[in-house]
Amino acid sequence: QYEKGNLIFKLVTIDGVHCQFDVKTGQIIQKEEEKNAQSQEVINAIHLAGKCLIDNKIQLDNYKLIKAENLYINNSKYIGPDNWYVVFKSKNLIPDSNDCPIGMGGEIFIEVDVKNTKAKILGYGE
């Protein structure tokens, strides 16, 4: 959430930490931890997706989480609210600087059902 007049940016990280900081200085004004259901759900989804990679003999250390999305559309069908779409990308296709383009492909697309603690690989980026 961004307050225009005050240049204060408010955010909640996936681990449930609420933080406010001054956009101009980058100084943290307020930080407080609050575990909420949504934060815990996305953490569970990411954990199950990572476990799915490991169970499929994929080295998790070689991939970076690039997306975790709830309430998504798959083949024109609404999927949710217990399902998450999680995407990992091969780290060797992600440049170290903003000056280089991101490599094509190398993604692993995973569907996670947090209610039933299940995850499956939907496909791979080419």
C-alpha cells in the first residue's frame, strides 16, 4: 500500500512481517510481526512446491522461486481458493545484473493444493 502524500510504503512480506518505510530515504519506520492465515498459506504452498521438486529428484538449490499465485485460471477454469500456482526458474538463466536479459525457458510450473497437502508438476518452460 502506498500513501502518496507521505511517501510511506507499507507492505507485508510472505512471512507475515508488516513493514513501513520512507520511500525517499529507505528508512524503516515501523516493523511488526503478525502471523496471519494468508501468510501461512503461501508459506505452506511454497514449502509443498519445493518438496514436490525434491520428490521428483530436482535439485531445489538450482532453482529460484519467481511466482506464487492464488486464485488463478488454468485452461479457462478457475482454480482456488485452496490451490496455488507456483513457478521456479533455473538460477543459471537469471542474470546477476539488471543490464542482462533473463534467459528463456527453464521454468517448472507447479500446482499446489494446500488443503489436501498435494503438489504436482504441471509442466516445464522451454
